[in-house]
Amino acid sequence: MNTTLNSHSPARSQCKLRMSQSYSSPYHRGGGSRGSFTLKWNDLPEPPLCLCNLRACVKTSMTNGNPGCRFFGCPMFSAGVKGSGCDYFQWIDPPTCPRREEMLLPLVKKMKNMEVEARKQKMKENCMLISMIASWVLLAATVIYCYFKCLKMNDNSTCNYEFVLE
């Protein structure tokens, strides 16, 4: 099965499919022993063409109804951006069982909360950076103003300000 994308295809750069990756996840069996399952990217079917005539990307659902389920979607589609790509959609994974949903739902909620918190922290960081730059600009403007004020007062002679800290 050939699952590589053409080098000239825009989907190649946008999907970033890594077909050799595998994913292992632990789970509990009824007797308390631990096991694992492996999902290999190279076990996926050939990505179909979306309505934009591009190879569909493998995406992961983070909705409450289908947490962690993979699907094929348009590589040009961007959630929340009107008119981005087509609405191509095809499930890869079978429907989830109730137990899986119970396990994944709190993790999905936690991840969404962490993403919101990360955005808030980034905004706070940007505000602090802008404040720091503004304070340095204000300081530089004050120093330049004082320098020229001194030159004007002393008829272009050397300024001899003494700063006394008490």
C-alpha cells in the first residue's frame, strides 16, 4: 500500500503525515493485568481525495462525542475559518464504546482547559513585553529631553547635572 504524497502536492506540507510512526497506549483488562495496543500509521488506508482534489489529512477529533477518533479531512480546512477548504470528512476509526468515552472525556476537557490557559498566559506575556518596551522608550525619551533641555539652559556647554540620592 503506497501512502506517500506527491512532493508537489500542497497536502504534503500541510498534513505532515508520518507514516512510520506508531502509538502504544496502556489499558486495563478485567483481571487487572496490563496490556497495550498499537496503532500504526502505515496501517491506514490510502488517503482519499477531498473535494478540493487534494489528498485528505489524518486528523483527530477532540469533541465530546468522539474524543480521540481519527478521520480524514480536507488539508486546507481550518476550524472556525469560514471558506477554508472543503467540508470533506470520513471516519477512520470505528465508533467509540461508552467506556472509552468515559475515559477520554475528562482528558479532552483537561486538554482544552490547558489550551485556554496557555493562550491566556501568552496574552499576558505579550502585554508584559509591550509594557517593558514602552517603559524603555519612555526612559530614552526622558533622557534625550533632559539632555537637550540642559544644552539649551547652558548655552551649548557641557551639562553638569548631579543626581543626589538620599
